[in-house]
Amino acid sequence: MTDTVTLTIDGNQVTVPAGTTLLDAAAQIGITIPTTCYHPTLTANGLCRVCSVEVEGARTLVSSCVAKVAEGMVVHTESERVRRSRRTILEMLASAVDVSEAPEIVAQMQQYGVDAGRFAGTERREIPLLDDNPFYIRDYAKCILCWRCVQVCAEDVQHTFALNLSGRGFETTIGTF
Ligand code: SF4
Ligand code: FES
């Protein structure tokens, strides 16, 4: 097995260690792929799909924060198909939760020309504010279900495993047992 892999990202050839994600391979040549659920110090779970890119020959877009490089891969990080997908994902996110206090997401919405009202009229996650302890306020109306808090509470940091998803479908929130 070779230790390195050479692929092409947006027309640029790059050689990286085998096992590198497409997100990290792109970063090595100065290409920033937008992410929402991903955090560099946590296990990536590929939940939001904002980081999806187009790989020639692949039927569907792939999440670059979890997809690994392969020899000869040809990747497009800003094709029209990719941009349309990101726009729709962000429009759906903005229709479901209040992202106004998430500057990175607001910037992505501007970058991809998001029409925040495209899914207006669809249900919004209206969850009462929880101010029930001295340490922090929980406002799940702003929770994008990125899973990072669950990951921190579990094997990535705390090993407490107190948090998990609670409820189903549109009613899903982060909760304790
Ligand atoms: S509460 Fe957890 S899942 Fe929701 S946005 Fe914050 S870190 Fe992400
Ligand atoms: S950042 Fe890759 S799936 Fe969310």
C-alpha cells in the first residue's frame, strides 16, 4: 500500500498522506471548503452536508469532512451542482432554526446567495428557552443539531455520555436521558 495519494482538486494536483480527508487535502492547497457540523478537534460525523463536493465518476456528492482521498480522484469543490446543494441545505437550515447569531453560517448564506425566505411558511423549531441552572442558558431554537456537544460529552473529551439526541424527526433536540 502506498503512503501517499495524488489527486486533483479544482484543477490543482496535490499529494497527501493516504487517509487524508478531502477537506484537509483541499486545505493543503489553500482551498477552504465551508463546513457547519465539522470541528477540527472532534470526530467528524458527516451530518450537515454543507461540505459536500463533487467527485468525478461518483453518483452523489460526497461529504469532504469524512470522505478520504483516493489515487487519481478528480474533485470539484465549487461546481454549480455543489453550490446549488449548499444553497438548498442552508436555506432549509435557516427555515428551521434561528441562525442569526451564528456569524459563520450567516457568511456562508451570503456566499451562496441563500434566499432565507425560500422555505418560508414551513415549520420552524420554536423551543422555549431553558434558563434552569447557574452556568448557561440553553436556547434550542438556535440548535442546528451539529452533534458537537454530544461528541464532546462522549469519547472525544469528557467520556460522560450524558447527552444524546432526544425525540424524532423535526422534534429532535439535544437532551439527557
Ligand atoms: S446544542 Fe449541541 S447540537 Fe445544538 S448547535 Fe450546540 S453544539 Fe450543536
Ligand atoms: S461539515 Fe461535513 S457534513 Fe457537516
